[in-house]
Amino acid sequence: MRVLQENGRISYVELADKVGLSTTPCMERVKRLERENVIQGYSARLNPNFLEAGLLVFVEISLYSKSADIFDEFRQAVGSLPNVLECHLVSGNFDYLIKARISEMASYRKLLGDILLKLPGVRESKSYIVMEEVKETLSLPIEC
């Protein structure tokens, strides 16, 4: 799994060599991990600057109500927003934490004012504009 996290495009022959197995058992293990949903998919990591999405923002969202209906409506609406990369229901002083990528500050103003603040149940927001990305990874730590 560690090798696949580093390079999801590695061939079964190379993977088998790196983990000390023959190709067929290695391929069978990978297929089993996919069937069991341990491996949830493969993707390419794209440079956001080339896609006019170089500005990274985090937005705390507080809702008016804590009802199940409001949470469901909010989740459904935010799920359809293409600039929103992640949305997490969290504990603490606000309800949701959103991670979004946009092209520039003008786009952020539109995202916040015209979209996020108009989502169902939104009472208020607090934003954080990322000045420098120090670390970003999708790799999970795997103990030997």
C-alpha cells in the first residue's frame, strides 16, 4: 500500500519486485484491496496554478440551526459546488470547514458572497486565505 500511495501507476511487475512477491500474487492482493474498498481509487494530482485555481481558502461555516434537515440540505447543496474540494462537519465554534480553490481574490469574493453564504441554513462565515502551502498530501501513514 505504501508503494501504491507513492505511485499509483506502477506496473504489477515493478510493484511485485519492490514488495518481494511474484507478479500474480501481487496482482491478486491489489485486486482484493480494491474489492474490499481499502484502495478507493487512483487519480492524477494536477497543478492548480495551471487550472486557474491557485488560490486556496478555508472557510468556517456556522448554521442557524442544528436540525438534521438543515444539515442534510447544506450537505446536498455544498456537494455540487465544483470549487469546494472538501467539506467537513466539525465540532467546536462552527459547524463546517470548507476547503476551496479559486483563481483570485475576485473569485473568492464571488464564491463567498454569491454562493457559500447563500447555501441553506448559513448564518455566518470566517475565512482564511492561504499564503503558503507548507504541506499537502493524500498519503496516509502506514506502519510496518
